[in-house]
Amino acid sequence: MPHDLKTALRGISGILVAPFDEDGELATDRLSPIVDRAIGAGVHILVANGNTGEFYALDEVEARRFAEAAAAQINGRVPLVCGIGRGIREASRAAAHAASLGADALMVHQPPDPFVSPRGLRDYVARIAEAGDGTPLMLYLRNDLIGTAAIAEICAVPGVAGVKWATPNPLKLKAAMEAAPDHIIWVGGLAEVWAPPLYAVGARGFTSGLINVWPARSVAIHAALDKGDYDEANRLIAGMTVFEDIRAEEMGGTNVTGVKSALKLMGEDCGATRPPSAWPLTDNQQARLAAFMRQNGLA
């Protein structure tokens, strides 16, 4: 039975870690308990090859293996979104591969190329849409400097279903929502901490790396926001901000480090992160994380 993607995107998009073994090689068998825990808690969508999945540290073959493993382990229980990016040829191959796996949507990473132009980005998205053979696209917007008009134009590319808004600019989000086509779904792309202000201007749902460790808390936050209970949502968020604070340190370079360190404390070692991510946590960061995990009964 096909998934209701529009409804699911308004839920939690859980960004899966890419597990490595002791030699730093991809170890997809270690993904299984994370997937089962997230689905069991009620997470609505799972994403392979997102930033929490160290997308830019994986080579093309590894990214394919990660997507294949996620598809097999999810086994249709929730929608699967596959991250797509890098150079246009690699991105197009990845889009075709993800479509062949039955991915419900493709999340298009914003290119880190130093010479990205707004019209070039539009063409990039259009080429990926063509390669994906009708698989809906979610734009992962981490830089809104291209301007409202350009964002609206890219949203109008056939096949674009929504935007994961990952900039801390609610007013620019509101302007983009008003300028873009009505069918676009706007998802908060800055995890739980930024979900309330983005909800306040009309975004629905949010991305989450916390789901790898504590999916029940993510689901509770989403339920509170869905009911318009901002007080409860903020109370629940306050109880997990230590985790997000650690992930935000060192210019965000401990983002995945925090998640993998927490999993290790839970007895689910997913290996080290790859450079240029920071590894391991500092003694101070590790002590704060361990206290957080103990206080919440997670380790």
C-alpha cells in the first residue's frame, strides 16, 4: 500500500546515522536496532544519506549501500527518503538508484560548490527530477541567500514536493511560503529546538537526529506542536537541549559525534565519525553527554 507522503512529511523526518565498524568501514547491520526503535516509537519518515548520516564523508558506492540497507531494514513500514547531492552526474545516478529502490522521495542537498547560482541551482534540481523518474523531491535549503524569488522559482520545478527549511530565519521562511506554489510542503529542517518558531510561521514537521537515540522524545514534541501546545513542546525541548547543545559545538562539527557517542553509551557502537567531523568528544562534552543519558534513563 503506497504511503501518504504529504501527511508523513508533516511528521518527523528521522535522519539515520551511517554506522561504521572498528576499521571505519560501513557496517549497515548495526543500523537495524536504530530503525526498529524509531519506527516503534512512531517516527513518520526515515532518511538515508542525510547530514547526520555523514553524506559528504561517504563515497558513491557507500552511499548506495547505505540507501539499500535502509530500504531493506525499513521494509515499507514507513516512507524512505534518500539524500541526493554532490556533482550533477553523481546526483543524477544517485536519484535513479534511489528511485529503483522504491524511495518515496529524494532529499536534494544544497550543493556546496563555490560557484552555485540561483538559476544553476534550478537547473540542478530539474536534472535530478528527470533522473528520479517521477520520485518527489524535497529541497534541503541550508542557505536562503539566493533570495525569495529564486526559492519560489526552484519550488516551481516539476517534481518538487517540499522544502526542508534549515536556516534560522522564520520571517524569510514566511516570505518564501507566500511566494512559492501552494502545493509545497514546508518542513522545519533545524530539528526539535527550532521547531516551535518555524511552526509559528506555518512550517509543519521537523527533521531529527535525536531519533537515533531517543525517538520517543521527538514523537512527544511533535505531538505537542501538532496540538498547538507550545508550552508542553518547549518543556520537552528544554529536557533535551543538552544533547543538541553538544551537537552544535565546534561550528557544528560535533553534530554526528554527539549522536554516535550517545549510541555507544547505549551499547550500540556505530563507530567513529570521519574527518572533518570532530572525534571523539572532549572530556567535558563526554561528561555532559553521559550525565544527560543517565538522567533520562537512556544509558
